Amino acid sequence: MLNGLKGEDSISELCRREGIAQSLYYSWSKEFLEAGKKRLASDTARAATSTEVKDLRRESRDLKGVVAEQALDLRLLKKA
């Protein structure tokens, strides 16, 4: 079916070679494309792994530290 969708083979040639009716090919290709559309339209969010959560927490902590240092530097510059 993918060869037919890619346009690598004509549908009639592909169906003849695989021994299926063209109507069956078109039915399968329609189902395949509809499933792809539904998957792309659905929520693709997934649960983060524990390693990803740990990494994000570490990154958040580091970024908060940078922001705190910059805020302190700004206060010191304003006083000077």
C-alpha cells in the first residue's frame, strides 16, 4: 500500500501483483490515511519518564539560581 501512496507503482499494477481488488486497496488506503489524520490531530502529550522529570527539575533549579544572581547583580548596580 505504501508503494501506491508514494506513487512508486500504479495502483492497478500493485493490485495485480499482490492479487487484491483495487476497491480493497482504496479501502485500506482510506483507513490508513484517516488513522494518520486522527493520530496527528490528537493530543500527542505523553508522560515524562522519571529521568526526564529529574533532569527538568535540575534545569529549573539551575535557572532559578541564575535569575536570583542576576536580580542581586541588578540591585547592587542600582545602589552603586
